[in-house]
Amino acid sequence: MEQHYWVAWSQIKGVGPSRLKKIWHCFGSMERAWQASGQELGAVDGLGDKLIRLILAGRSPLDPERIYHEHLEKNLQFWTPADPEYPKLLLEIPSPPPLLYYQGQVKLLENQGQIPAIAMVGTRHPSEHGKRWTARISQALAQVGFSIVSGMAQGVDGVAHSACLKTGGRTIAVLGTGIDQIYPASHRNLYNEILAQGLILSEYPAGTRPDRSHFPARNRIIAGLTRATLVMEAPSRSGSLITAHYAMDFNREVYALPNSPEQQAATGCLDLIRRGAGMILGETQLIEELGGLPQLDAASPQLSLSFPEPTVEPTPQPSTDFRQISPELLPLWQAIAPEPTAFDLIVVQSGMGADQVSATLLQWELEGFITQLPGMRYRRL
């Protein structure tokens, strides 16, 4: 039933992915939120009186069950954030797509973050240097088990997908159109190869044609699906830099391929390096560094905002006796993985208020239970 209400909420104008996530967080269920009064909606951060009136007026004539079944006529395959198959890394970002359409070969371990995925992006007009290094890096990463994520655009995107497929690797294309649209048309063969060997994703329903405004928004999904973004070649005004900036905002790693400052196609990469992005100096060096990236804890539960009663799983005892933790704080303890976990994700999984979480984390850090890492991430000791 939750899917019915996610589809219905997606029809309300003025309520985008960021606001929908806040609504979900506040009510724990989109069905419950649909039935909420205007006063109850006022508890959602960022919903002012004007928008609440628009929501109440917009949902009044809508029947969620009818809308859902009409939606299924053209969109059979999609996930919502409440579905266990929804890509786990996307739940960490501020604006996860409320409806994520898919087509191709689904790997649930990949969705759970247990198969590492790396984004490769860049200019639509790469130099021979950019093409050569994109192919080399894509093939090298695919051969050691990384999934390659890109946007199926001309240039670097297409080279990254194709090189990955040639070596028998796994690739994911995130489109700025509906998943049934092939754009650019010259990538028809590539599109079909990805369907057979990888996955095609989009937040736009079937039939959505190319629109310039869709592609910058699409880039947040590319960055959100992956633990690191590689910018292979980009001039200073390249759209691929948007992906890199999203990755930085999401506390993900960013790497850039250097080239001579005389090469206009490299100026965006050089600026990223100046701002602190890692340099791609070769396949071996890059794979070693990517191997050190934090992976999601395979045992951590799928994010659920229905807040069921927590099941206490046995956890390794740290040097400090964590049994001192009071029973009411056990959900918070379980929300912190042995690998770095984002603060926002801890708040959601624990079901506790941000202020209480922050104060408790500080106390636990002083007591030696956990440690804080850059980017407001925490892990158990």
C-alpha cells in the first residue's frame, strides 16, 4: 500500500524529492502523511502555510489506488524509498527520487551497497587522451568487480559504459529521460547492451522526452548511487562538474584525471584537484585508493521509516563495555555500523530526535564507544 501513496504524493505540485523525504521522516509512512491534517503537516520542516494549502487542495480530488493502477499501465517496474530493494546509498542523500524506474538486470547486493559502484563522468567532447584513459580506467575497475555508473551521454559517458561492457563488467546508466527513451539516438546499440548486461535507471516516468532541466537533477542520482565519482575530462563549465559537486555534498570521494593546463577540456578537472579532489595517476594507484573506501555494513538493516520494534542483534564487544548503554538507546547503537555511517542516516534508523542523537553520540565518543569522522560520519570502535 505504501507504493500507492508514494505515487499519489508524486502528483502533488510543489512537493519535490527533498520535501517528500522530510514528510516521510516526519510521519514514518506516506499513507499516514496523506491522511494528515493541515496542522499535522505544519510539523514538517520547510512546509509553510501556502504550501500546506496547496497540498490539501492538490490531494483532495486524488484517489491513490486509482492513480497507482493508472501509473502501472506504463510503469511496471519502479521502487520507492520504502521498498527493501531501493538502492541503499540513495537513501543517504537529501533528495532521493520518490519513484525510481528501472529496466534491465537487477542485482540486490548492488542495491544493498555490497557490490561497490563508481561513477565515471566527463565532457561530451573528450580528447583522445580523455577517451583513452576513460576506457583504461573503466576496464580496470570492471575487472576487479566495481560496477560503473554513468549517464549514457555522448563522449566520456559512452566510452565508460562501452569499455566496461567489453570486459564483461557491470554498468548502470542513469537517464534524464524515461527509461523507454534512447537519448542520444546514436546510443541505441549501447542502450540494448546495457539492458542485457546492466541496468537502466531514471526518476522520470515512461515517455518522458529529453529536457535540459532534467540532466542536472539526474546527476545527483549518479553521485548518490556511488561511493566515488571520477571526472575523466571536463572543461570549466562542464555539466559533469555538477555530479562532482553533488558527490562532495554527499560526503563521497571525488577523483579527477589531470592533463596540461593548455588543454581546455582539462580545466574543470584541474580545478577539482586544486579544491582537494584526488588525482588519477594510474589504474593500480586508483584501485588501491578505492579499495580503502568505506563499504556499507552487510549486516545493517534496510532503512525503514515505519519504526518497527528493534531486534537486538549480537554485536562484537568493543574495548569499552557497551553493555553500559541503556535499553532505550539500543536502537541508536544498532544504527551505527562498524563502517562510517552518516549522521542523517543514524537519526532516521534510530527513530530518535537529532538533538538527542547528537548529544548521545558526543557522550559515546568521550566514553570510547564510537569515533567521529569527517563529514559528520560515525563508526563503532
